[in-house]
Amino acid sequence: MTYYCSLQTLKRLCLAVFLSATFGLLAALPAFAREREWQPQRTWVFIVGTLQWEHSDMFESFPTENRRDAQLARFFKTQGVPAEQMVYLKDRQATTRQVRTAFKDLLSQAREGDMLFVYYTGHGYKSDDERTTYFATYDAGEKVPGWATSSIVRDIERYFKGSEAVLTADCCYSGSLAQQVRALNSRISYACLASSSANELSTGNWTFTEMLLAGLKGEAYADTNQDGEITLQELAEDIRADMAFAEDQRSAFAATGVFTNQTVLARAERRSSRDVSKRVEVKSEGDWYKARIIEAGQGQYKVHYYGYDDWYDEWVNARQVRDGKVARYAPGSAVGASSRNGPWPGSPR
């Protein structure tokens, strides 16, 4: 016997199948993740990476291989930030005059509603009376002052017509930027992430910048609550925990205006295991090293060693891994850290 179904019945049947498949797919995904809250076409980027200096007797140089400041610049370029809205000055290019001139020029081109991203890596130092903090430009020395953190905020307030500014720095005393931001009562909203407090040294490793990059890229291990998005709070907490665990130092964080803990910086990749993101110690070639699990599968873990380049990442088995302990610091406590004269990623410890 042959049965015929009406067109209306067929439509209902197809709709039921579609809805069933859709809900099944959604059930397999994490909770709905919001889109990131910054637009490349409305973003202005200013990056200064000084790893070599004119006065090498005052500021010891760092190796330039696989530098993370260059990776940060490439990230924003690949995300679609227009070339004319980006400035990346490194080493000899980053004299005090050039940095300040280029910074003012970039700021003056922004429009209302635009966002600014600032990053510095190198040496940080204080004036003799310790009232002013400087980022060491290429020609910084006794006759030429570096890039004062107070001037960074002052220039933004004066020349930037946009609405939001994200300030980041990986150097000694970098928390001075957060200190400057907290003292403001501004129309501009600020978020500040720094590798150290305003009065402490910072590590010679790229730990801070690596986590900053991971958060902006939406790496799975940066999504601590596994909801499919990286928020400002998550990134700040990840940086804090990384710096405490790997470098025994405190980072700094501040946010004002529209920047909240729930501001979304990136959509996150799905984790391959709940073990991903754990900070651990790994036994390799007879010694224990601090690391973070970045992938997992079939009883093995892929780890990234703090203070080492990505090419040292490797898969290890569970017997090689033990839990790591994150240092906890009470407010106001003094914390010691090596200066940026310490080991560099990829170099022997």
C-alpha cells in the first residue's frame, strides 16, 4: 500500500528534523559566547619594543630572536587593524624624540568612539628622586630622559579624541601606568595591564607578554571558566597567576569607565580537556620545570615551559607532571623579582 503525505506535513517533518539537529549541535557547544568588544577598524595601536640601547653600560641589551613585541604587532595586523593606524618602533627607531612625536601624531588622528592600544617592553627605571617612572627609549641616558609614564597618560588626555585606551607594559615598575590611570577622572575609559607593580622589578622572561597574546588570540587555556570567551577579568587573573607562579612577582591591573571585568576581549577556542590551563611542574631530563598545560589527549599533556620559547613545547605523560603552587601575596607585601638582566626565553637557565 502506498502512502502520500501532504506538502504541509512534509514541511512540518523537515522543520522537526532541522530543529532536532540544531538543538543537538547547540547542546554540544559551550554556553553562548559573546563577540569581542573591540573593532580592528576602530583601533589604533602603538607598540614600542626596546631590546637594545645606545648606552649599553646603563641598559643591558636582550636577545632579539623571536621577540614577542613583533608577534603582538603581527597579531593586530592579521586582525585587520589598518596599517596607517599602527606604529611599531623597535630598538634604534625608538628614540625619545621619535616615540613622543609618533605617539602624539597617532593620537591626533583618532575619532570619537575609537580605541587605543599601547604596549611597551624593555627596561623601566625611576628618576633619582623616585617620583617619575620612565620606559627606557633607545637613547635614554643622563642627558636624554626616557618615555615618562606620566607623559603617556597626559598625551592621551590631551590629543586622543577616542573613547577607550588599553595600556600594557612588560618591564620593571610598569605598574606605574596603572597608578596613573587610577588617579584620573577622565572622559576616556582606561584598562591597564602591567607585568609588575609601580615599585618593583620585573622578570627578564616574556611571561607577561605571552599571556597577553594568548588572551587576545583566544587560546583555549586562557578561557579559565570555559564559557567560550576571554574577558578582561580572566586575562588579568591569568596574568596575575602566571607572574606569581612562574616569576614570583605581582602584576598590576586597573580599569575605569566602560571597561568592566566582563568586557570581552576575544572568543575562545574549545578546550580539548579540563586539564588544559593547569599550572604544573614537569620533569624533563631529570629536572623539574614550571609549565602550563596547553593541550591534552589520550593520557598525555602538551606543555609550555615558562621562560622558554615555543619550540621547547612538548608532549609529556602523566607520570612527569605534578601540581604547581601559585604564590599568594597580601596587599602591600614586598616581592622580589629578577630584573630584565635575567634569563631570556630560549636561553639556558
